[in-house]
Amino acid sequence: MNTVTMKFGGTSVGSEGAIRNLVGIIQEASTHQRVVVVVSAMSGVTDMLIESVRMAAKGDKWEYTNLSAKLKDKHETVINHMIKPGKDREQLLVAIHKLLAQHIELCQAIQVLGDVTPRIMDAVVSLGERLSSPMIAAILRQNGVNAQAIDASKFLITDDTFQSAHPNWDASQANVDANLVPLLDNGVVPVITGFIGGTRDGVYTTLGRGGSDFSGAIFAALVKSDEVIIWTDVDGVMTTDPRIDPRAKVLPYLSYTEVGEMAFYGAKVLHPKTVQPVINLGIPIYVRNTFNPTHPGTRIGKEQHPSEGIIKAVTSIRNISMLTVSGSGMLGVPGIAGRAFLATAKAGASILMISQASSEQSFCYTVTDNQADVVKQAVEMELAQEIAQNNVDGITLTKDIVILTVVGAGMRGTPGVAGRVFTVMGNNTINVLAIAQGSSECSISFIIPESDIKRAVIALHELALSANGH
């Protein structure tokens, strides 16, 4: 029998209307195939939990208690409106109240400590999905679906890298084969907590912000699903951010590589890691709209489908800074870039883009704004001797910039794409500060001043639209 894994994002479980749409989608799908459901926290809940941690660390008991009361009201309102009085509702409310009591206990511990460890943060933010999963399962049962809430921490075993945990595939596969697949075989629709996993010792971990998409793909791979559907609040993956250019269109098809580049470089519709678990299995991913379920959305697969216009989409990342390491004494000196990147990693930062001149006299790379100053200090300490000897002139930090990326599988082996892109930039008097092209050859990234982002995106999007006949 066909198996489909459906992940529903925060807005798709965030209101009674959205949940009714979810119920209709699952009712229809479960009549003829096995269905695995992965759910996010209700929209706004994770932010409220993070804020409660912040208030607890400040010692503001009134504020975190107030936030916990708001969480209670948010979930109880949906439960009381969508589940008839009876045993199922009473048991659910008891479970919800127990989780919210845990929330207060964790906040009190944070208040006493005056500090938040990554482990405690994961324990708190995991509550969002642990609240939504039993609620959605109960609402589905109310509507005739044989649903059962599943806590992912019992199935998805991870390492103890709290706030950005990595799956232990062998242990997780064994758990799923032994305990989840039999449920599917018996006609149960599991409603799994997205975003979270657990260590071998049963301690809650999270997969990083937005990680419910990643969860959906992980469970799809573990149950050998035939497809994954990411249900969200837009019709699919767009050619660009519609808030910048309202002419943005839904892309009917993207390759794994293309969507991976888009997600990494700023497209908000998918978590960057979503494609990783399904690539080797060739499981297609669909991005569809809970609020417009008849729209076919975007299909993501392994085949490369070059579009007529070569460039398919334009994405951007804001709030970044560029570090430049330069000096004539660097020429032929091995290891300077490696040491700079290692110092950056030790400072806890990820590098988003790298560009190096062939002369080896300078290289630059980008990190997020909130990490830039710490990274600069770390690299200066690492290269202190080279700076003292004037082999390295110093580390310069450039802020108020953005990374702009054009994506399209058709760019591979097509001459003149970069020329057309930079001609557009030149014609619009936009200064390009650095350029990088990935080895996949399906994207070109470049750095521009943040003040030019709207003009640049619209101009490049125009190029993509006109070439694709829009």
C-alpha cells in the first residue's frame, strides 16, 4: 500500500479553520493509503516559549507565568471548540495541564539558576510540539480518523548536540521498524511531534529552528514513504519573496539541488536540511497550501529540469556581515584560510559564503550579524602573529549587506549566465562586493549593500520572469 508522510507547519495547526482543513486533508488521504502525520507547534507558540525562557532568566516570574496562561488558553480554546465533552477531551486536558505544569517548573529552575543551558532550552521549546500532537490526534479521532499521538523522542534518536541535534539513523530505524511500522500496518495514523528527538537516555533534543520540515523528511525516509507533503500557508516554492516583488510565481518543479540552494540562501518555505534524508531514496517532496488544498503546489525530485530561462528563482539573506582577511604577505603561506575558518567554527558560527581572489592575497566570507563581532575577535587572536608581522593587514568587517542568490539547474554548462546577471546589476548601478558559485553550478551568490536589495531582487526576478515567458 502507498505511504504518504504529511508535515503540517505552525500556521496549518494554528487556528480552528486551519485544523479543519488539516482534518479534511487527512480524512481523504487515509481512505486509500497509509498516512504519517508530523506536526509543528501552533503558530506563535515556540516564540512564546522562547520568550518565557528569556523572562525566567531575568527573574520575571509574573511574565513567564502570564505566558504559560496564554499557552493554556490558546490550546484549551481549540480543544473546547473542536472536541465534544467526554473521556477523550478530559484525558487530553489533563495531559495539556501536565505539560504546562512542566513549563512552569522549568521556568522556575531557570529563574533560580539565572542561566539557560542548551539542554534546558530544548526541554522548554519541545513543549510546543508536545502540546499540539495529542490535540491534533484527538481532533482527528473526533472526526473518524484512527489517529494516535506519537512523541518523536521515543523514535528519533539523536546525539546530544542540544538545539541542533543530529539523527542516529541506525538506532532510529530500529525503533521505527519495531514500533511505528506495525501501527501503520494496523491502520493507525500516527501524529508525530516535529522538530524534536531524544538522546539514548531519553533527554529531549531539537533539530534546530524550523526543524519540523526536517522531521517530516526523516520519518518519510525511516518508513520508506512514497512521498512527503509539506503543508504550509503558501501555494508552493516561489520564484522570489512576494513581499519584495508581488509578481512572484509558484514553481511547479525543482530539483533537490535547486531547492537545497534556495533554502540555504534565504527561501523560507523549507528548512535547508529537508532534502537530505530523502535524496538517496528518491522520495519526492511536495510543498502545498493547507488553505488552498486543490492547488498542486511545487514538486521536488531528483531530476534536473532546466527551465527556458535558465534562472528559476532569486533568494536573499539579510542580517549578515562580511569578514575580509587580506595582506600581501599571505601569498603562498599555507593554512591561513583554514585557521580563520577553524577559529570561526570554534566561535560557534557557520559560514554562509566564501570568496577568494586567485592571487591568494585576500579572501572574504560571511556570517550572521549577531556572531560577526565575536568571530572577528576570534580570527584576530588566531592570526595575531601574522598581523604583528604585517603578513596579514588585519580583519575588516563589513555590515549592512545581503547575500543575493540566483538559482537554476539550467545554469550548469550554459555560457554567459553570470554575464547576464552582472549586466543587470551594472545597469541598475548596484555594486557587487563579492561573488561565489557553488560546485553544483546551479546557483550564483553575490554580496551587495542592504540598501540595494529591493532594486536588485526586482531586476533579477524580471530577468527570470521574462526568460521564462511570464
